[in-house]
Amino acid sequence: MGFVTVEAIKIKLSKHIREYWRDLPWNGIDINTVDDLDKVSPILNDNFCYEGQGEYDFSAYISFMVKEVNNPYGSHREQYRIFPFCKISIKELYNDFTIEITSSIMLQRR
């Protein structure tokens, strides 16, 4: 359990979102209008306490680069927050752990 720290979870969650953003269950944005993911800053619940494998709450600040309607070569940044918190599942492996997002991701525009 010592290798599953708050920082390690945030890093792995950020990598997971960056790698799979096109396939994640987003609510609040039309993913077909998104060119790229710009920034991800995961947030764990204030009372987060890792107690072994299971489901945990998380949020994040996320910026997307969204295609311009009247300019096919342009895009602009739109900032969102995941709210309310959604769920991740953490499973420990031999000397590592995996993260999977297990609920839909509700976005609120900032």
C-alpha cells in the first residue's frame, strides 16, 4: 500500500485521462468538437484516505482545445471542472496499481 500515495494517484489519473480522453464517458461537452486535451489537474476529495482497492471520489480541472465553428483551422481553450465528483476504481497489482474511471464524467464550464 505504500506505493499508492495521493500524488501517485493524481499522476496516474492524469495520465489515464490524457491517454483515453476520446473514449471516456463525458457529459457536458460534445467530444466531436474537441481537437485536443490541453490540461488536466486532478483533485481528490478532501477527506481522501486510501484503504486498499476499491472505489474513490475524484474531480479535476480540465481544459480542452475546441474547434472554431467559422474557422476550420482554429481552436480555442474551454475550461471545465468535473462536478459533482465521479468515481475511480483503484486496483493494486504486484508492485503497482491501476486506475479505471467507473462513472460518467459530468463537466461544469468554468
